[in-house]
Amino acid sequence: MNNDAREIFDLLRNKRFMLSNEKSVQADIEKLFKSLSVSHKREHILDENNIIDFLMDNGVGIEVKIKGQKREMYKQCERYAQFEDIKQLILLTSVSTGMPQEINNKPIHVLNLSRAWL
């Protein structure tokens, strides 16, 4: 993990988000980013069919998936990794899942948000 992704990962790692729905988690993350003056774009349009939850200025894309099937999460990450805007991906989830280290030659990192509650 390079420093760009590490800083974001570390920022979010121990935060306790209410994991009842994705939109509230996204809103809480945006509040956190704004309070710390972390430059980001919310709901960045990659194309007419693909919108990633956050895109950081350094090309780190962040997708929040609170519920869902692991296979669908992978497919979504695979789609996002096709775009030049995305240099690396961070998947924030409450689902215990694994991902390969790279998808389409882009590093991917998974942060299980449930761990902050342990």
C-alpha cells in the first residue's frame, strides 16, 4: 500500500460509523473528510453507468459496501479499476471478504468497518 492509500486507510481504520445503511456511512465519511480538510469528490462519475462513492485527488477511489454479495463487490471493484481516474481502490465494508491484491493492475485494499466496534 503506498502512502496515498495508507493515509486514508489509517484515517478511517478506527472510526466507528453507524453501519445501518451505506448512505449514512458515506455522509459520515464526507463529514470527517471536510472536518479534516481532506480534498475529495463525492459520487464521482466515471461514466454513465459507474459512479464511485469517493475519489481523492491522488487517484484513490473509495467504495462503501455495507451489505451485499461478495461476488458483486468484486465485480464492482473490477469495473472501477478499468478507469484511468482510479489509481488504487479502497473497499469499505462490513462484510467479511477478501480481494486479490490487484484488480486490472490497480492495488485494492479492504477495510472492514465492523472491526472498529470490537
